[in-house]
Amino acid sequence: ADVVVVLDEAYNEYLDDAQQYDSIAWVRKYPNLLVSRTFSKAYGLAGLRIGYAVAQPALTDLLNRIRQPFNVNSLAQAAAVAALGDVAFLQRSAKLNRAGKAQLVVAFERLGLQYVPSSGNFVLVRVGQDDGAGARVNLALLKQGVIVRPVGNYNLPQWLRITIGLPEENAAFIVALERALK
């Protein structure tokens, strides 16, 4: 009870209905729980660096004592309020993400690549067997103008984190990946 538990729900909007849960009810039940959410992912506001937390008043009081004043600008606040009201955009974003994930998974399976099933806006894929595979394929992709995220610093040197994009971006990545793997 004297330890703050943070539940990061950055990818919550991408979850299927069966994966959804009522974390706000948990906040009501557990005074040491803080649920954090962001507008950077499904809402498409990453450049504005805005999110929010839900917690009981005693916990938010503690946070307010240490946060910087004016930590979110008025443009970001206005965009976040508008985003909360744009349910259609959020639904399109989640649908587009599901389709993009399927597009990548089909390509990974066709190429015989191992991947980690994902509920977020990215997929972790193994691009080789040796410890230099991730760095090597990442460099080959960079030379083709494709940016992915190597995860060797997470002790996964054979893997890359691929952010799901628009259909044409995913297609361009797949073509570049096929070249990079040769």
C-alpha cells in the first residue's frame, strides 16, 4: 500500500475489445495506483508530448508538488481536448493499425521470420540468428531510407522493433527488408 504502482496504458486504444479492462475502477479501489495514458500513439499527437494520469487525489497531490509549472503548452492542451472528442479518428486509427499489423505479419511469415505477437503499434521481429543481425539489417534499411528501432540495448541483438505505418509505408518497409535480408 505504500508503493506507487504505475499502469502505463500508452497502447490501450489498440487493444481488442476482449483485451479491454476497467482500469479506472482499479484506481477507485487502490489508492496507490496511477494509470498513465498518452495522446502520442493512437491519437496521433506524438509531437505535442501530451498525456495524462488518473489517480486518487492524495497521489495526484504528491505529483503536483514536484511537477514543473506550465509543463504542457496551451496548443497541446487544445489538441488533446479535440482528440478526446474525435471518436471516429480514434476508431480509424485502431483499424488502420490492425490492418498494418496484419500486413507486416503476413510478410514476416512469408519470409520465415520469427516475431512477437503485438497489441501495440509495433511488431518485434527477429531478422537473423547471429548477434550482429539486428545492427546489420538496421544499417541496410537506413541506407534505403527506412528507419526502424534496433533493440540490442535490450539484449535482443537479433531483433528489430518495427512501427506500424500506413499501408504504403508498410509496403515500402517490406520491400526494403527483403533487400536488407539478402
